[in-house]
Amino acid sequence: MNKAGVFIKKFAKKKDILIASLILISAFILAIIFWFSPFEGQLYACIYIDGEFIESIPLQEELLQEEIKTQYGTNVLMILDNKVYIKESDCTYQQCVNSGSISRPAQAIVCAPHSLVITIEDAESVGRHR
């Protein structure tokens, strides 16, 4: 291979790395902007069972405990400090309990054995689970 060919290969690799780095940095900056931007308005914890909307509960600072009983089992939903989490469940693997809390629109907690989905939605999209 001649010197020109080696030079082009090295240049292309550096250029590819530069482009990939710029894309990653841009994605990181956008993620930070999205994560730290405050959401204005009331948010709701929306409960879906078998894909069907059941109810919405406004997020609040005070402690609220809600027991969700379905034909598949029982989950205990907790709302505190504008965050939602599953405190207890009688499902096998407990992934819904271990998934932690959610507090921002489009986040969700799923309990597959109970066909339960809890999403955070704003007032305009309550009950419009996709």
C-alpha cells in the first residue's frame, strides 16, 4: 500500500471518531437539558390493567397508599414527594418493586405477571396510553 492510501485510512479513522464523538456529546447535552428542565403543570400516575385505563391519581407531596387488586394479583402503589413506586406485590420476580420510583412524563413501571402498567402523564394525555 502506498503512503497516500495509509494517510487516507488514518484520516478516515480520525474523522469517524470525531463525528461519533460529536454525536455522543450532542446526545449527552440534550439528555441533560431534558432531565433537568422543570415540568410545569399537574402530573398524574395513570394505572392501566390489560392495556385498559383504570384510573389516574394526582402526584402529591403527602404520602398516599393505593392497593391495586386485579384478577392476577395485588400491588401496593405509593405516592410520596411527587414520585410513584410499587411498595409491595405478590408477583413472582418483584421487578415492579425493584424498579424504583418514577416522576417524569413518559416514565413507567410494569408488572407483567399482573398485566399492570403505571405511567406518569400530564393532564392532557391522561388515559391515552399508547
